[in-house]
Amino acid sequence: MTENLRVAVIGAGRMGIDHIQRLHRRIHGAKVAAVVDIDQDRARAAVADVPGAIALTDGQAALDHPDVNAVLIATPGFLHEEILHAALEKDIPILCEKPLTPDADSAWRVVQAEEKLGRQRIQVGFMRRYDAEYAQLGELIRSGELGELLVLHHQHRNPNTPPGFTNEMLINDSVVHEFDAVRFFTGEEITSVQVRLGKPTRNAPAGQHDPQHVLLETSSGVLADVEIYVNAQYGYEVATQASFEQGVVSIGNDSGPYVRTQGRWGGKVTPGFVERFAAAYDVEIQAWVDAALEGRIGGPSAWDGYATAACCEAGVEAQKTGAKVPVRLNEKPALYS
């Protein structure tokens, strides 16, 4: 493929709008050709300042449109499977925001469909892999400069949660990022998940136990833990500390500018994930476009989406039972080796 990507963005919610503007204003080699949303007015508003882009209410109509040769899926996860299969039938580049699908069985069906196609077309939107500090830590781990990686400590904090954010969503919508991060850093599969519920904050809504402590183990025995705290009040912050045989490395902690003025000192905490990972999203989408123009993917695969879905299922089971739950994975197809 040598021509530019002409992208149909499926979903004009917060993430979809962010990607539409990113593709329109900052990404090279691609343009927004269509925006799909069940709300026609919202779709029209999303393309109002994007010359040539059309507003639609049906994803299949976008895939069938002659001016579309790629798709970016930014709908809620329960809507992903149908459009993924339809896009695979078109054999076009696909960027699917996490999750690939909401559960391991449906994610496995997508993996099987892509395997049948015979080449990787799906890139899954785990944007943290494209953050500069995450990338640097990944390179340091792979270099062996500090010896073997032994332990990973993760902190994931949100200021608050929207209405309807359930206990299970702490795993499926939040810790899913740490599941992918652990797999990215170690290059291994997660073999077990355990969840501990301690003293809850009074700021958590009814039915939600927050914070939680998630314990993971990889195939080589690397231990990882996640403090997930989604009603921390003060802002959005994620951090990782990696313990090696010959040192410790921390990323994602307080960063500049660090200001001293009028008897006060300190900095700012980002209000949400879009602001914290804005640069990472730009790198991610550009990597997808560049790779798609060469007939490949530029990041996490459908297998990565499936593996994290399996981790989430184990995490939710562990959350409910308190047990150490094994992560159950099918055999990895050769396509993803």
C-alpha cells in the first residue's frame, strides 16, 4: 500500500473526537474520510472542520464506502467484535482501541479470523507502550544493562470515576493497561492474578471497592503488583518502579515544571489520561499509519488484545473470590510468533 490511509473513525465520543482531530491536524500519511456514530448530529459535528469527511450512522456503510481504506475503532468495547470481523473481511488496516473485545472468547474469535486471513491487520490501542518513559524502561530491560528484571510495582490513580463505573471495571477498564504493560516490559505472558481488597475510601460510589491491590506473576517468575485507586481525588497519575539485579528504575512520577514561588513549591498533576498520554497517542497513531502503509502493524497485536482479555477475566474472578487465579490462554498461533 503506497497511497495515504483514508480512515473511517467508528465512534465520535471522547476518544473518537480526540483521534479525529489528531488524524486531521498532526498525523502524516492519513486523513479522516468518514466518521460513524449512532448519533447523526454528533457524527456531523465531528466532521464539521474536516474537509471531505462524511458523517454516517452505520459502520458497514463506512467500510463499503469507496473512499475508505482503513478503520479506527473507538466505540465502547462491547461493540468491537462485529466491526472487527467486518473490517477483516475487507482486509484493511485496523486500529482498535482497547479492549480488543470485552472477553477472551470473543477476542479469540477475532484472533482466529485474522489467522484465517493470513496476515496481521489489527493493532490494539495500548498507548502506554508509546510513552517516552515506558519506551525507555522497555529498552533498558531488554538491554540487560542492570541485570535481570525481578519485580514491577505499578500505581494507577484516577481523580474519580464516572457514573456506572463498576467494581469489575477497575480491572477491565483500568488494570488492563498494567496487564499490557507487564507483558510489554517482560516479553512474557502473565500466568496468575490475585486481587486483595483492603480498607476502602469513603469517596467510592456504592458497590465499588476502591482501592484494590492486584498481584501478578509472569511465566519466568517476575512478580508485579498494581495499586489501583480510581477515586484518588487529586488527579490522574500512573507510575512504575522496576527492581533489577543491579538497580531500581522509576518512571511516571512527578515531572516538570517544578515551580517555587511566593512561599510555595510544586507542580501540576494531569486531570486525565488524554492529557497525560497526549504525546503517546500521537506516536501511537503515527506508528500505526506508517506501518499500515507498508502492509503491517506498528504495535500491539490481536494476540495482545486476547491475552489481556484473558488476564482481565482472571482478575475479575480473583476479585470476587480472593483466590490466586491462573490465566488461561489458548496456544499462540504462528502468525503472532
